[in-house]
Amino acid sequence: MPRGETRDKTHSRKPKKSRSRPSAKALRFVTPQWTKRLLWIVVTILILVVLGTAIFFVSYYRSSSIGVVIEVNAPDKIYRGVPFEVDVSIDNQTDNIITQAELTLSPTNGIVNLRGFNGRGIISDSIGDMGSGSLTRKTYRFLATGEIGSSGEIAFSLSYFSAGRTRFEVNEVKKVNVSDLAIEIEVEKPDQILPGSTFELDIGYQNVSNFDFSEAVLEVKYPSPFKFISSSLTPDSLNNYWRLGELRSGSSGNIQVRGTLEGAAGSPFVIPIVFSAKFLGQDYPVVEQEVELAIAPSPINVQTFINRRTDYVARIGDQLTYTILYENSSGIALADVVIKTELIGELFDFTTLEVNADTNLSARTVTWDVSKIPALRLLDPGASGEVSLRVKLKNQFPINRLNDKNFNLRFSTKISSPSVPYYLQAPKTEAIASLEAKVAGLILVDVRGFYRDALSGILNSGLIPPKVNLPTQYTVHWVIRNYSTDVKDVSLRTVLPLGVRWTGIVKSNIDSVPLYNEETREIIWAIETIRATKGVLDDPIETVFQVEATPSVTDIGKFQQLTNETTLRAVDEFTGLELFSSDVALNTSLPDDITIGQNGGRIVP
């Protein structure tokens, strides 16, 4: 076939269609209608599912929770310290059975439950299962301990299961107000109290509530200047606590308390009185009342001193001078004045008493009157005077028991006259002053040295008598005895002379041992505390350490020194003072080692 024909046939073929993708705009126009309808169907189904689920849960919650009701009833008027009852009603108004229901009660702000304690006063009560429409009632007993006008709350929480495994909770809070007192207290007292004179308080009480107290208690909290003398009803403890037993509604009673005030002139004096009731073995205050007493100015000013000081701290064996200064400030002349003192304390040595007065050694009293001091016949207004006595303290503490510690000296003075100023209601004019002094403790260190010391368990080597340039070993004992007070921060020290070496062997009968400082050649023993009477009624505190001494030619014929003076310092926990003790330097004479002999420790060539 000719080439020209073939070329013409080729060019007569139909062109091929293009395969390029249509644009996004073109696709929107070509989306089928059935796809749109399917999308709307899916969206509608999802909306219906969500709405159905929400309706189901709302309906389920309403039927399971809103229909369970807690109703709480409590008295409108609550007395402090009187039990009251709270009624709780639980009503299941749902169509479902509720199971494993539990009611929790949480009182706050001074409300105490009387059913039992778990540490916070919370009550947990198992209600169990409740059918639809059922009602459960519970009664609980509480006690209000807050002040009048205060309020407290009791929180109620009911948890339960309903129609499944979901636990629901219903809460209610009841507020209660303490509106009245169950006990009224009335105290009869003098218009004014004269310091040093005896006075009486008549404490009356009445139960004005409708509750019968089975165990009532009255407590009078005496401040330190008040000194109890007696009461109409014997106290149960500490002269200020009375168990009154049962106190029925409307019943009453009273107690008279007699006492004196010492050194309280010039300022109001308050005595708190607390009436309590006992519940579950514990006292709960029902009423608290403060009795304020007016203090009359003292008609006689009295001041006492020890060695011209009011803060003197005595020590064993001290010589004490007691001085009494007095001045008539009553405004009238006082006739036949008597000054009487009492020395109270085991450490006074009355055989050393020096005084121009009448003494009664068995009663430990000293009395000045007109027979000894004529000026006391009539003490004019504004007149003053001074008397004194001297006495020594014993040289030893009277320690017989472990609790024989912290010794005090008390010096009590009373000045009286039958003359009474017009403004006082008293049989006589009196003034009292008291002065107390602490006695500092005593701690001693005893230093002992041995060559032969089998009891210590330490073996010493070397020659006895010691020889020049040859080492000999010794054991040194520190023995500590502490007497009448607890002490702390105890420190013992000594220094080793040249020619004496610390071997490092050391023992003690307590947890700490002495330590050696090579730079200062100092031995230091620190002890944290030592109790009173340690080493007096039992074994002392003791340490043993070994030293090695090498004599020089200058020591020939002498006793070589093993330690310098040993000193002890400690802080007295009773008085706050620093205590000191010491023992002399120790040498090779070793007086405590009976095996050495009188001259066995002299250095030989």
C-alpha cells in the first residue's frame, strides 16, 4: 500500500477524551440527592437517641432521689448541759425499693452526741432496705455545751442504692439554738474582803429545767492567793470539787466555803464557779459564773525579806536573816499589835534560831508582842517598825524517798490587832504576808585513781613504784552524786599534764562516755540530764578511763600528777541557777587504792 494512503488513514482516527479531574465546584453540583437524605436521617437518629437518654436519666433520678425525703424535728428551747432529742423521719416516696440505706449524723459547734463516740462525735446508723412508700423514724439524743445565745448544727446525710448500682445521697441540716440555763447560781459574799482575813462564800444553786440530773458536780476554781480553810460539805478532791449526786428538776442546794486571801490587795479578785453534769463518764459544764470580790486596802502594810531580798535562792547550810517591815495605814491607832511568823520547811535548823521573841519550836512559830516590843502597845496611824530573826539551814538534804526533791522555804507572817477601823466588818484587824524561797540543788563529783583495779575490768601495766622514763598505766574514776533537784547540761572537764597520755580505754554506766581532745589535752564528759537523788538512794553515775604516765627525772621522790583539777557544771532545773562542783588534782599517791601503800606512788630513779 502506498505510503501516502497510509498517512491519510492515520489522520482520520477520532481524538481521545481528556481524563483530567473536575473541580470542587463541579462536584457540588453533581452530588446525588439520595446522599443528602441519608445524612439527614443519621443526624435525626442521633438527636433522638440523645433526647431519649436524657429523658431516661432525668426520669430515673426523679423517681430514685427526689422522692426520698428527710424530715428533722428538734425542740425550740434547748438548755445548756441538758440532753435533748431529735426525731428523724425518712420517707421513701419513690416507686422503687431503696437498699443499703445509711444515715450519718455530724454535730458541730458545741453539740455532742450521747449515743457514742468515734473520735469526732459522728453517728453512723444503718437503715437497711425501704420499700416504696415506706416510712422509718429514728430518735437521737444530743447535748448542747455552747454558751447561752450560741447555735450549733447537726448535719444529716442519707445514702442508698436505688434500682441499680448507683448510690444516691440526700442531705439535711438542722440548726439548734442554746436559749436558756438549766441551773441558776447565786452567791452571797462580803461587800469587801480584807487581805489576810477570813471570809465566807455561800454558793446557792437551783435546777430550773424540767430535767433530772443524775450526777451533778460543783467546782470552785481558786486562784493562787486564795487559801481554803473549810466548807460545809466535804470536798471530793483538792478542796474545790464536790460531787452533789442527783439534782432533780426544781430542787436546790448550797455550799459554804471559807478561806483567806493573801497578798491580793489593790485589784479585783475573781473566783470562777462551774456547775457540771456527768454524761458517759465525762463532766460537761451546765453553767459557769465568775464571782468578783472587792478587795479592801490593807490597814497594815507588811513586807518580808530574806537577806534583804524578795527573790533570794537559798543553798544548803545558808545563814538566813528574815526581816519584817510593817506600817499602820488604817487611819486609826492600833492597840496591842501582835506579829506572828511561821517557818515552814524541812531544811530549817531551829537549834540555830536567833530572835528576841517568844518561840515555839514544836509549832515552828515566832511571836512578837508588847512584852518584847513596847512600841506595839499602841501603833499610831502612819507609824512603822521592823523585826527580824536569824536561822541557818541544815547541812544535808533530808532525802529518804525518790520524790524527796525541790525543797522550799516558806515564811508566813500575820499582824493583828483588836482595834478595827469603822469601814471594815471584821472582828479584828489583820494583815498577812507570805514569802517563799527555793533551795538550790547540790551535785558533787568525786575523782578517784587506781593502779590495781580489778572491779573496773581494766588491766593496768607498768611498775609500782613508778620509775623514771618507764610508762605506768592507771585508771581514773569520776563518780557523780546529785541530790535534791533535776539537773541538765552537765559538763565535766580536766586537763592531762605533760607526760600523761590518754590510752582510749573508757567505760561508763550511762549512755555517754568522756571524750579526749588531743589538741588541748582536755577530757570532757557531757551528760544531758541527771534526775534528783541519783547516787543518793541508788548507784551513782560513774565513768572509768585509763591514762598512761611516764615520769621524768624532775619527778624523782615526788608523786607525779595524773590529772589537773576536775570541774563540774550543771543547770538546776528547779531554780534555774548554775551549779558547780570540783575535785582536786589526782597524782600517783592514789589514796583510794589501798594496795599501793603510803609511799608506793613516789617516783624512783
